[in-house]
Amino acid sequence: MAKQTFSITGMTCTACAKAIERSVSKIDGVKSANVNFATEKLTVEFDEGKVDLLRIKEAVEKAGYGVQDDEPNRREVLIPIGGMTCAACAKAIERAIRKLPGVDEADVNLATEKAKVVYNPAIVRLSEIKQAIIKAGYRPLEAEEGEQRLDRERLRRQKELKDLRARLAVSIIFAVPLLYIAMGHMLGLPLPEVIMPDMHPISFALVQLLLTIPIVMAGYRIYVVGFGNLVRRHPNMDSLIAVGTSAALFYGIYAVFKIASGYTEYTRNLYFESAGVIITLILLGRYLESIAKGKTSEAIRKLMDLSPSTAVVIHGDQQITIPVEEVEVGDVLLVRPGDRIPVDGEVIEGRTSVDESMLTGESIPVEKVPGSKVIGGSINKNGTIKMRATKVGKDTVLAQIIKLVEEAQGSKAPIAKLADIISGYFVPMVIAIAMIAAVAWALAGESVAFALTIFISVLVIACPCALGLATPTAIMVGTGKGAEHGILIKSGEALETAHRIDTVVLDKTGTITEGKPKVTDIITNGLISQDELLRLSASAEVGSEHPLGEAVVNSARERNMELIKVESFEAIPGQGIMVFVQGKQVLLGNKRLMEDRNIEVTLQQEYDKLAEEGKTPMFVAVDGSLAGIIAVSDVIKPSSKRAVGHLHRMGIRVVMITGDNVRTAKAIARQVGIDMVLAEVLPQDKANEVKKLQQQGRKVAMVGDGINDAPALVQADVGIAIGSGTDVAMESADIVLMKSDLMDVPAAIQLSKATLRNIKQNLFWAFAYNTAGIPIAAGVLHLFGGPLLNPVIAAAAMALSSVSVVTNALRLRRFKPTLD
């Protein structure tokens, strides 16, 4: 199965989205088709053996909408070329480029001196194309500023916004005088004598008609899409507006003919201002909505802006500035203070601190030395470094984060299905209600004009666009806000499910603890100093590959101790080691090693206490006498206890799962405040333990960082991977914590609760608006002596509802986790 994302144009409400989904889903070989109305994206999962992208595009276009690949596997560039003198030069360059594998098109324009090349970046690099031009004897010049870095999505939205603004301006220019002429005289406002309805009724009518025509032309898309979908039997919001305003328009034209025939009373039944002002208000609503929707993807824009445009590559003694797209894996790059790291890599020379806050949410700069990993997009603060590129292009952490956030923003939460189902049936029902209400009032003895008012008002006020925007806009803002805090939520479903979590299962090693054993205690018998005991022990352990031995050696090196060369080394299986250092015999191991060597154990009480605390104590004996104890432990992360405490205050039960022995596990649990311990659990059994908790009716989040956590992450209702963990764990998880900080677990749950609260608010007001609006528009209040809803007021209310839903979703941008 393949998956492809497309950008859709021409949608106006969720009925449009449903129409596209139906049209694409009918194709044999398409497994699923999901349209996100807010992001205007179509995601299709399909069998490549049965269907191709062309058929999918045709299905979308047949439904009446525009479509283009969101992530095409072809790229188009314009390369300025120097040195050409005639058409033969152009042909020579074309031949040279076309010989490269992966090049689909190569056209050289001699007049503009540019080569237009369409190629597959997965097969051929831009630098290879430029090299082919050089080999042909010509010079590829630098592209125009930003030419290769244009954001197609942003440009498309800007173009649409500009077009909307122009059409809105036209409609306002004509709608204001239209409304004044049609309604002003009723309010006692002055009108020129030539268009006074009592003196010149035909002029009064024709001027209104002439003012309405440009407004209808400005809103032509409403009619094209609306009637098109009506013909295809997939009516949408535009269908409601098109039918309603057309009814008003044609009735107005009919009234003009009646006035021309001498029936001047029809001047009171001109509905041109209703059609004109409704279209103007619809365009205004869409313009404001488009501006607001653009703000929902600001998180993506901020992430994209993190990537620098150029990188400084070191070739021999030369420093060459090249576009960041041309950096290859293995290139050595120079990064100066204040520069952004161009791509992911490893420091090979120099020391500095790097601000990774925009990527991880961690505000404190991270120290970097040779061997340290650096992330593309982070800021080099105070030192010049040389780094080797390890990941470029789509493989960088920044690119992966952007991809994760985009996919999450395009996904649907389960709660969105309710709105989708309702909106799918909503429009046909509204048309039926409008017709029934209009006919009923006509049969009750009301005039045709009265029935027409009812018909138009019901159609206009019931547009379901607010319903369709309620969920996706909140998800877009919520997932974007999570990314700002270093919490990557990979789907709308995960964002929704997280708020129901009542049990969090934490893996011990690398999640609650640092995952790296460290020396925690050094106890001596008074005959030797702590430093000397550590120096002898570390010298002895240099030849050991045991993690506990590495911890001892690392502790000594952190204190800048000079280690002594070992004269002989012997590992004693199950007990420890024996070495000779400067003629001294050093034994380092467990109690059994001491007993087998007839060494009196004098620090037993201290040993037992350390073991009770979950640490691993090791006896050290020098020349047949006990010298002291060195204890090693996997240190608990500073934030673990705070995170567990915060989860408790949220009413969430915390469980620890580990392969360690019960004694060590319980010691760690006591320090952190864990409710339940699952110890000595084999890696393959972790998923089963999560399943047992789920069978008890619990909603479980699993937090882990290792390959052996992957099955449990998948089994859990929400899998949360620590960002420093393995790629497998991060792939299996629903949420990734970039900071490797457990405090982000309650933060993620808080974000989920805030987003769901926002979605429910949006849905409530959208449902309440439509539920209350339709009866009022149908004239229920008029039955009891109340007012009749004017179609213009209905249009204003409908436009306002969409804008209010998007604006409410934007409030999530102020979200901050409350972590005391």
C-alpha cells in the first residue's frame, strides 16, 4: 500500500470534503481517503498495482475541485547559465543534462539564458546537474534569491488571499451603495430624485440590478462550485448560498419586468440587496477565516524558518559557501558563533554551547565538545566548531519533526467523525427544510415575497462550515503548540486519547533513570582516602568491559585523576576482578569474592544499606585487607519525582516496569513515589503487562525509550517515546518527548485536555448555532408575533460563526503547561 498527500483547492465546507472522499473512495484499489477541511489536504492510501495518482486526481477534479501533489517526487528548478552564444550551445547543454539518470526534462532558453530542469531528487542531485553543465563547457550561475526555497503552500495561500481580498473589495464597493439605495429611503435617508422609488420606480430597480451584477461576478466561484455540486448530487455550503441568492436575484429580475409593466408595488419586493450583501458577507467571512486559518500553521512556519539557507563547507584549505540543499553526508562544515547548525552532524573540532530550545523546548544551552551530536536548526552560541554532516535533507531531525507535525495536523481525531457524519447529511436536509418552510408559509396565506425570505434565510444561516472547522483547526494549533514545547504528537487520535489516560506505565532504565550507571558512594575503612580508593579501583577496571566498571572509570576521569598502569588483570566470573597495580593486589567485587579470599568483611552494615537503596555496592580489598566500598547506581533523573508527583495530582496512577530485580526496583519506586512495581519483566512480556492493565478497564500510556519497549508502546492506548531513545521506539510511539524529560508527560496530557476542551467548545457552538438558527430562519418566532429573520442578518451570523470557531481555536496558542 502507498500513501500520498494532495493539496485541494475550491473547498468551502465539510460537505465539499465529504464529496471528495466519496469520489476518491469509489476507485478500485483505494483503501482510504481522508480530507482535512482546515488544512485543505487529501490523504489517500491505495494499492499502486490497481490505481495510479492520475486516476485519483481525475476523481477529485470530477467532483469539481482542484488538486496537486503535496509532496511530488519531481522537482523543478531554473538554473541561470553563463557562456552561451547560440542555439547550438543550448542544445549541447540540454543533451548533457538529459544524459543524467533521474532527469525528466531539460529545456534551455537562449533568450533568458536559463535551463529549466525537472528531475527526481531521489536519483540525481542538483550539484550533479550543475557539474554536467560545467563539463559541457558552460557556467551554472547562482539562482535568483529564494528561487529554490519557495514555499509552495505559503505562496498558494497568499495568492488565494490576494484574490479573495480583490473580490471582497469589489463586492464592498458595490454593496454599500446597493444597501443604501434599497433600504435608505425606509429609514428617511435622502436619495437622488432620479432613483426615488415613488417617482422613478424603474430607475430605482435597474440601478439596484446594475450594482448587484459586479457583486455576483466577484462571487462567481460560489455559483460555479455550488451548482456544480448540486448537479453531481453532492450539495455543499456553496450550493445553499447559490440557490438562495439566485432565488433572490431571479425574483428581483421578475420584479423589474413587473415594474416596467406598470406594477409599481413590486418596488417593495426587490431582493437585490439580499443577494448582493449576502455574497459580500460570505466573501468577508472567508477572507477573515483564511487569515485565521493561516495562523493555525504558524508552528510549521517557525520550524521551517529554523533551517539556514547556506552552509560553509571546508575543502582542503578552502571555505566554500553553498546552498544547504547541496550538503552531502560526510561533508566537513564550519559553524561560527551566532550561526544556525546547517544539518545534523557530529562535532569534530572545537567547543561551544548550542541553543536547542526551538527544537526541544529546553531553554538551557547544551555544551558541545568533539564527539557531541548537533541538530540542524539549533543555534551555535559562543564558539567556532567544525562538524561532520551525518544526516541531510529529509533525514535531519528538523525535517522529521516538520513531517511529524504536518502529518498530525492533517489527521483526524475520532471526535471529528461525528461532525463529518452530520455535515454529510446536513446540506440536503437544509435544502429540504427551506423548501418545506417556504411552501408551508405560502399555503398559510403569506405572500411569495414572504416565502422567499424564509427560503433564503434558512439556506444561508444553516451553512455547516463552522461545524467542519471545529475539530481540525484546534488539532492544528494543539499539535503545533506541542511542537513548540518539544512534545511531538503524531496524530489527532493520540491528541484526543491522551486526555482520557488514567494510568501511566514508566520503563525504569533511561526513562525514570539516566540509563547510565554512575558512582554514587565511596566508603573507606579509614586506612585509605576516598580519592585513592577510587583511583586504584578505576585503574583496575580500565581493562573491564562491565557497565559497572565503566562507571568507576568514568567517575575517576571526571575528577581528572591520573590512572595507574595495571601489571596483570584477571576476571573472576560471577565475583569480580583481581589485578596488580604498583605491586599491590587489588580485589574488586561482591561479598563472595571477599569470602573466597578469606578477607574479613567489616563494612557489612553499610553494604546492606546501599543495597536497600537500590544501589550496587562493590567491596574493594588491597593486599588482603578490606579497604572500602564503591557503590554504583543508575541515577534517577532530577525531574522524575516531580513528574510522578504531578501525575498523582492529576489523578493518574503511576506504574514502573523493569527487568531489574524486585529489591532494586522497589528501592527506585520508593524514591520516586511510584504506586505499583512490575519487576523482573522480560522485554517480550512488557506488552502483556500493559494489556493486563487495559483488561482492568484502564486507559494506559506507556513511556519508554528502548527497542524492547516498542511492542508495549504499540499495545498502550498512547505510546510515549523519550526523545533520546531509539528510532524504533520513536517510530512505535504516538507521542515523542524531545527533551527526554518526564515532566513533559503531564504537559502532554494537559495539552490534550486543553485541545479537547477547545474542540468541544467549538462543536457546541457550531451545533447550537445551526440548531437554533434554522427554526428562527424558518419563521418560528414569527408564529408567536416575533420578528422575521432578514437574509442579510442570517448571512452575517453565518460568516461570524466560522470566524468565531477559528478564533476560539487560536486561543490554544496561549497554552502553557502548569508544572509547579
